[in-house]
Amino acid sequence: MTSVSDIPVTAAHLSCFVHGCDKSKMPAEPDCSAKLDTAGRNRELQAYLMSLDDIESNEDEQDRLFTKFTINTVYASYAAAQSRVHQYTQLLALLRREEDEWARKVEKASNILPDYKPKWILQAS
């Protein structure tokens, strides 16, 4: 019995299998036995490609464990993101309070000398 590694697969065969064939670019029709041989190779190639993609029909304990760990990781990442949002919200509230305090100080300072404008305000304009 031949294995997948014994089957000579050209880039044209692989491209034809994966993307579909353009019949005009393919060589002339082989005889019937060659068609059967090609069909068998195509089935083996399909099985080989599925094994490369790790397509399995049965699920084992490791798959279940991996799935549980993945779900736990997603929940932990979500909780961490919620925590960061809460922290950033608190920081934003503190910065807004500080901004308001400085705005009150600027207003008081402008009432003391209404005609005076600091140089940095004139340069920023």
C-alpha cells in the first residue's frame, strides 16, 4: 500500500486540488486507469491536508481541558479589562476635578488684574 509520502504531488496538482482547475491549462485527458489513480491520490491528498489542519472528529480529554483553559483565559482577560476601565474612569474623575480647581484659580487670578495676560497665553494664540 502506498502512503501519502510516496505519492508525487506537483504544485499544479496541489493548486488544482485547493483552488479548482482550469481545464484548458490541464494536460490531455489520461486513460481510465490513470483517472482512477488520480482520484485515489486526490482522496489521499485531501486526507493529508485535513490532517495538517488538525481536523478530527473525536474529542479527547486534552481538547476539553484546553477549551476550559481558553474559556478561563477569556473570562480573566475580560475581568482585567473591566478593572482597567474602572481605574481609568477614577483617574479621569480625579483629572477633571484638578482641571476644575485650576479653572477656578485662573478665574480668581484674572479678577485680580483683569488687563494682564500672561506671555504664554499670547504665544499660544
